[in-house]
Amino acid sequence: MISSNEYGSNSWELLVTVDHQYEEEQKEFILRVSGDLHIGGVMLKLVEQINIRRSEELSLLKQSEDALKKRKKKDKNSKEPVIEDILNLCNSPVISGSSASPGLYSKTMTPTYDPVNGTPASSTMTWFSDSPLTEQNCSILAFSHPNCSPETLAEMYQPRTLADKAKLNAGWLDSSRSLMEQGILEDDQLLLRFKYYTFFDLNPKYDAVRINQIYEQARWAILLEEIDCTEEEMLIFAALQYHVSKLSLSSEAQDFICESEVDEVEAALSNLEVTLEGGKASNTLEDITDIPKLADNLRLVRPKKLSLKAFKQYWFVFKDTSVSYFKNKESAQGEPIEKLNLKGCEVVPDVNVAGKKFGIKLLIPVADGMNEVYLRCDNENQYARWMAACILASKGKTMADSSYHPEVHKILSFLKMKNWNVSPQAASDPESMDMKPECFVSLRYTKKYKSKQLAARILEAHQNVAQMSLVEAKLRFIQTWQSLPEFGLSYYIVRFKGSKKDDLLGVSYNRLIRIDAATGDPITTWRFSNMKQWNVNWEIRQVAIEFDQNVSIAFTCLSADCKIIHEYIGGYIFLSTRSKDQNETLDEELFHKLTGGQE
């Protein structure tokens, strides 16, 4: 321990040893820490050493017992060394050369400013000058791993139920306590994961590592079915993976990305944070006298009330954050049959492009649960306009908001990606013979289709993404992942106060959802924007939350410590305060004030 003016009092050098699977020599680097530095602070220092911005979105996860059991069984039966989740930072299979060579870091990793104090940086090497990883080829972090074999995929743990998914989220470490306090021992393996699904200011110019790590996390969530998607969506994910895999193994991936290409990527994908509400709300003032509205013929059905009847056509008018429907256009001047307030509702796409089905499922909060309504549109353009309006209304925004038109454009681009026709000639294409399609889809589709059929369908879907650059394909994969109904939901088994049965709680970046454990149907949604306060009774481990309009809830967590949920809520509220006009310095004090709790 050193006490001097140079380092400050009560600090010491923490030696971090990095093991490598195929290297006899261990790599070591040093972090200077003090006695009051918690795991969150160590995490911050660690991720700064590998060029990942926005470290507050990351955390350490201890694997679930089920996943560990499956891996131990695999290790016991396998004669080959286990390489999953192990990154070799020394010898990249993608790029070779000295650490100072211009080809080491792609232009997408070059910062325009120092990430800590905001001063201009002349080159990537300036940013890495204090890091021991300068001596290593850490650019492997910016490139995807080779696809694993179908056999390896089959041996990995896959959650089958929502209760299984709840177990995956039980192992998040407490960011305000040390590793030793949390029972982490030498040789224990922890996973570095994006815990918070608010990827703020994701920029291809200097986020190559961050984009790739988010892409990898999304890819495995799809392959292991940790998140549900339709067959159409699975084929899009497969086509994008195939494209990324091809580019990553080609020499093109090592070339610098030209400025015009980066500009195109930024222009096409600039709306990521609008989708996730990562920054502050738009500063554009809405003119309440001139808020746009939609009016058109749509079809409607209420499954619970009219289960035997088909969709019936009505005249719909969308204004502000509400939808009203009338018997026909002529009767629109009078009272509507019903007016649906969409603020706080769940909006779920119900689309099959090949089958010309363009539906919107609305789950609207009411006093006794959720009011379920299905709308059916006639075509892509009508669907995109109404779906975008519903999405904004659920967040309390109208079509006057600046994010409306980008949202319409994004929905149309997704529909275009889904719109392809399977060609029988593709099955005999030589390219399909070498692609190993089973590596790009979950096991369910491997069992459903023959290899040639899968290859043909993936190659057809690939036609719509074949012109994308590597970083654009990864960003499009991330965006498609974000558009899934289940995206961003972390599940926990809870018991609500006054209830006699267990429920599931879905924690997202902007809301909490009470879910029926037996059916998986959402019961009630509570938005963070309506939250007045929350606290924890540490004696009985109960979380209590108060919302507007005298709504209050309380629950105990059965699948994890209640501190994890408490930290999730505080973390998301903290992340919602970020804005681009702030400097890059993280307000650690506020983060730990919101997430730490007072046990």
C-alpha cells in the first residue's frame, strides 16, 4: 500500500492476470485501486482497458446452475478443449501484424476525442497508449467468432420456459459490493454482458468493439432461443449472420471504412437511441393545434370477446395518443363506438409478409388487467404508419414528435428485408453447399428443415442484405433484435403482495410488466415515467413502488435476490438521464445512489 501525493492515500496496485487457453505464458496488467473501490469501479477501469465505451451498460453475470450443469456434462463427454466464452487477446485468427501497424485497428475504432476528458485524440494509439493491451492484438474483440458447429450448439443450455429464462437473470453481481463479498472464488468464471438494454450513442466511427460485443450477445440470444422470434425473423437473422461471417473472413473486413460509407451507415441507423429512448426526449416543441392524425379503414377483432367472429372493418381515427373507431366514415362526426387510449400499452407486431398479413396487437392496461385488441392493415405502407403511431403513443408521444417519420422508415425497411421468394434453384447453388446453414439458426429449425432447404431459404433472404458493409450488417442485426416483442425483458419469478400464486415480472428499459406464469400473457404494465418512488424493505426483502394516480405495488422476488431488481430499476432510471451534450465522464456517485440501496 502506498501513501503519497503522487497516488493519493490508501491505494495499491491490483495485479490482474489474464489466462489464455493456448498460451503457456499468462498476461498481466496493473490497475491502481483504493480500499473503497467497489466492483462497479473495477469494472469501469477494466472496460476502459479494452476500448468499450459506455461501460455503465455492462455488468458481470454468474452463470445459472442449469447452464453450469450442462457445461460440466459437455466437458465430461468431450475430449476437445472447451473454448466457448474464452477470448484469445494475443493471437487473432482474423488479423496478423505488429500492434502498431495501421491495419491493427479499423477506422471504426478511431476516436475523435479522448473518452475521459473530451480532448481531441490524434490517433487510436493515443487512446491505447496507457493500456497493456497495446502490446496485444485486442482487435479480435471487434470481430465475430467463427460459427460453432450444430453439435456444439446442441450441447449448450437453452431455456425452454419463461421460468427458465428467469433463472438466467439470477446471477447478476451487485455493482456496489466486491467480488469476495459476493462469494466469487479463484477460478470462478464470470460473463461480461450488456445488462442494460439502452445502447446510448452507438456510433460506427469509434464503437467497433462495442457494436461487435452487442451483436455477439444478440446472436447467441437468438441461437439459444433466449428470446422468441418468428420463422421469417429467424431467416433474416440467419442471413445477416451469414453475411457477417463471410465479410469477417474476407480481406475486406481488414480494410479501412471510407468516410462516405460511415456516413451512409450513420444516416441509415441514426435512430437506434430513439428506438430505445436512450437519450432525453426530443426538444422539439409540439404544436398542439396541429398534431397530425391518421384516418382509414382497418379491421378489428377482440379475441377474448369475439373468438368465433372474423375481423370486422371499421373507420379508425388516430389522434394524439388515442384511437377511435366508428361504424363507417360518414359516422365519424358523432360519438365513436369506442376510444382506446394507448398510453402505456404494449404494442406487438403480428406480421407475416409472405402471407400478406399486417397485424398490430395492442395490450391496453385497464383496471382489472389488460384489454386485448387486434388491428389488421391492408398493406405495408398502411401498417408502417399505424404501427409507428401506436409505438409512439404507447410512450406518450404523438405523431408530431420528430421520431415518427424515422420510425415509419425503420418499419418499412424491416418489412422489405422479410419480403423474398424462395427459389428452387438456390438449393442447387454451389454456395449453399459450403455454408453449413445449421450454424445460423436455432435447433428448432435445424430439426424442421433439411440442410439444403435451410441453405436455400437463407440465401434467398441474404439477397436483401448482400450489399451491406460489415458494421452496417451488425447494426441491422441489433436493430432487428430490438424490434422483437420480447427484446429487453429480463424475467424474475415474484410473489405480489396479496396474491396467492407466483407471477413473472418482466423488467425492461422503460417499464415493468406483470406476466401470468402459466400462460405467459401480460397482465399489467407500469411505466417508469409514471413512477413516483420505490424502496426496499430489507428485513422481509420486499420491493415497494408507488406510481401516479395512487397506484402502488409490492412484491418479493423468488428467483433472485430483490437487490438485483432494485438495481435494475435504479440503473435504468440513471441511464435515462444521459444526453449527448454531457461530457463522457460517468456520474458514478449518482449511479450508486440510485442502484446501491441502504441495506
